[in-house]
Amino acid sequence: MKNNDTISKTLIVAVSLCLFCSAVISFTAVNLKDIQEANVRLDQQKKILASANLLDDKKSVEELFLNIESKIIDLRTGEYDLSIDISSFKESDFARDANTSIVLSSEQDIATIKRRENYQKVYLHYEEDEISAVILPVRGYGLWGTLYGFLALEPDFKTIVGLEFYQHKETPGLGGEVDNPRWKAMWDGKKLYDAEHEPAAEVAKGPGDNEYEVDGLSGATITSRGVTNLIRYWASDDGYGTYLGKLKEEINDDKSSGTEGDK
């Protein structure tokens, strides 16, 4: 009778089992890739809508998103760029490429992002062919890592509608309170810029007691400072400042001439 307990046969069985399991995992990953990407896209769309208080239980995310238009802007000029494929645009790819990004000086880099891409995707929500909100991707370093989110503004481009984060590493119960609905609701109606049009919105050290402040995050001083810095950075001319200025001029010109801008 043959002995089946040899080292070589044990190794063969182990290797075969590993190969089989790897094949199953690879097959599953490939087949689930489209579903995973669709779920990520749906979650992003939901966060974009949430930042502008546009979610509606009576309508699906896909249906609500039909009123939102995506555009690529050149952050250096504030102009739209039609040469970039918007369907495959990834801000991270542009931020890593020295040809499509800039290195920020320590004075500029209050959000601690190191490099800023030259191009970014923005979202415009329309009601009756008029812009009712502009939604801007924002990011900046908190305590443990970079917070990624969306900042939504009213069509005066200085009043905040909402701030929504979709990815961060902040401590649950402390910095993680950036996800608390009560805290997020405080941003609605706060002013992004002061009377001199300087970025002024911030997370206070304690209770927010003016039109620029929201309540501080208890026990999360560094996260609070990080949120303040990322908002002020992206509101500056190094961020979306130039774009927002040109967009406001465009809308005012359309109104004064009695015409509507093309969607």
C-alpha cells in the first residue's frame, strides 16, 4: 500500500489548493469590479447631492443627478477646459504629474496637500436652466490623514450650503464627528468670504458665534484646524477663487444683458 503522507504530495496538495483559491479570488474580483466601481460612483454622487442639500427620499440618486452638470476647470485661469475627457478624469492622476500640477510653497500650502493639480472637476446644479448651487471638491490634512469632501455654495458663490466628507481617517467620536449630521447642518448659511472677500469660514475653538463660524469639534483641535485650513485654501485664488470670480461675472453679465447662460 502506497504512503500518501509524503512531503512532496503534501506540497502538491497545498500548492494546488493555493492556486485554486487564487483563481477563484481573481475571478471574483474581476467580475465584481464593475459593481464596485458603480457603487463608488453612486456614493460619490450621493455625497455631492448631500453637500448641496439636494437629497430627496422620493427620487433616486441617479434621477436627482440629472440636474447636475460636471465640468473641468483650469484652476490657473478659472476657465473651463473642454480638451480633457471628463468621464475618465481623476484629480489624483493630475496632482501626481509634474506636468499637470504645481508644488505649493509652505506659505501657500495651509491645507497640507503638497501639490495642487492644475485641473479639477466641478459640479453645477441647475433649476429652470439657472445655476442654483456650485459644488467643489476639497481636500486637506486632518490629524491622521487627508480629508476628502465637497463644499457646496449658493449662486452668490459666497454663502455655504453644506460641507460633506466622503473619505477621512479621523478618530471616531472626535475628529470623526465631521460626519455628524448635526455638525454638518451648521454650515448651511455660513459665509465663505468676509467683507474684503478674503476666505473667512472656519471651525471655531468653541461655539460658533458669528456668520463665518461653526462649532468646534470637541477634543479634535487638529481636525478642526484642518477643516478650516482646507476650506480657506480652496476658497483662495490658489484654489477656486479665480473660477468663482469669473463664474459670478458671467452670470451677472447674462442677467444684465437679459439672456441666460448655456447649460
